[in-house]
Amino acid sequence: LLHNDMGSRLYGMGHYREAMGYFRKAMDIDSDFIRARENLDGISNLLVERWHFRMLNDFERNRAFQCAVERAVRVHGCCTVLDIGCGTGILSMFACKAGANQVFACDLSETMCEIATQAFKTNSMSDHITLHHMMSTDMTVPEHLPERVSLVVTETVDAGLLGEGIVPTVRHAWMQLLL
């Protein structure tokens, strides 16, 4: 009860990230604490860009990504995967489920890293996916990846195609991180 109350106070003062942490602590203590669950869900909706929800609910899009990742891993033998700008971690989980030996993910958003961490935990994939809270262009081998990966997956494109720094991101991955 104390963690939920503290989260509510922080939320009221505009300290959303800190409030989220307290709501999570309340849920860790009592996973059936309905008010804490509602508060956590509410703040998550506030901190996550709306377009994430449309993408996650696009069945055809997700199925196409899943088939492509499965084909790369199972047919083409891509056994190490890097998910750039992982967001919720859905592409990382596709790679893990397809049988990749090692999956690495990165995202600059602290909120999205927290969501991805929870998604990996919920789907029993925490031990199989290594998440870095950073830009992929700051990643190096062997500091962040033990070796170059055999597959890079990303969906860091916006409606204008060239947003979110896609060109320098892909160039760096091609030159520094991909086999």
C-alpha cells in the first residue's frame, strides 16, 4: 500500500518515471493489488507513444515480421540477432522463439526498455535476450556484443521512411556489428 501511495504522490507531482517504479514495486509485493495494476497501466499508457499500440495490434504486420525472422533464423542459419530500437521487444522475442542462439536488443528509451524487460520476463525469455539501454550507434564489439551478429532486425522507420536516424543506424550496424 505504501509503494502505491508513494507512486500516486509522485504521479501527482509530474514525476512519472519514478511513480512507475513505485507502482511496479507495489505489484512485485502483491501481484493481485488491483489499484496498483490500474495505476501502472495508466502511467504506462501515458509514457508510451500511441503509435506503438497500433503497430502491436496489426496482426498482418506482426505475422509478416515473425515469418521473416523465422526464415532468417531457421532457413538461413542466422543464430545471433541484434534488434535495433527494440521498443516492446517483439522482434527480439520472434528471434528467440525461432531458435536464435543469442539475441541482443537495444533501445534509447528507458520506458521502452522497462516494457521490453517485462515482456521478456513474462514470456520466460529474460535469460535468452540481452537488453542494452543505449543507441545502437554507440554499441561496439566486444564491449556490448561478444562478436558480430548474423542478423540485424529493426523497425526504426517512421511515416517518412528516413526518420529516426535510419540511414546512419543501418550504416553503423552494417559496418561495425553485422557479420
